[in-house]
Amino acid sequence: MPRDRVMPAAEAGFQAAIDHYCAAFGRDALPCLFAARGGAEPIAAAMLAHAVTARRPLAYAAIAEALGAPPPPMSGAL
């Protein structure tokens, strides 16, 4: 029987930040998280947490812009 995958602490923190953000603003307000992979999860988690604290949802491309990534296609937001 395969063991359940244990989620690393950083990944668990990122998922908790996503859940907290969605609880505050709704899943439809979640920005594109494509750029938040490969080690950028802590930065994205901090941005999501700050948005909740400031009570201001992030723009769709805010995380990509902060990480210096190209803006995500808007077709994903539709």
C-alpha cells in the first residue's frame, strides 16, 4: 500500500495562504499563481497574506510582476 505523500512545510504554508486568501476574497479573486513555482512559493504566500491583512485583493498578474515574470495570459482568467 503506498504511503500518503507528506506535504513539505513550505508547500503547506503556501496552500494555507491560498486557502486564507480565498476565504477572504473568494476563489475567483485568486491571482494567477503560475509564476509562483520552483521556489517562489514563499514570496507568493507572503503576498497573499499581506493582501488579506491589507484587505485588498491582488491584481491577476501581481505575483508574476513581483517575481519579474512575463504577465500571464488573460485567457486563463476568463
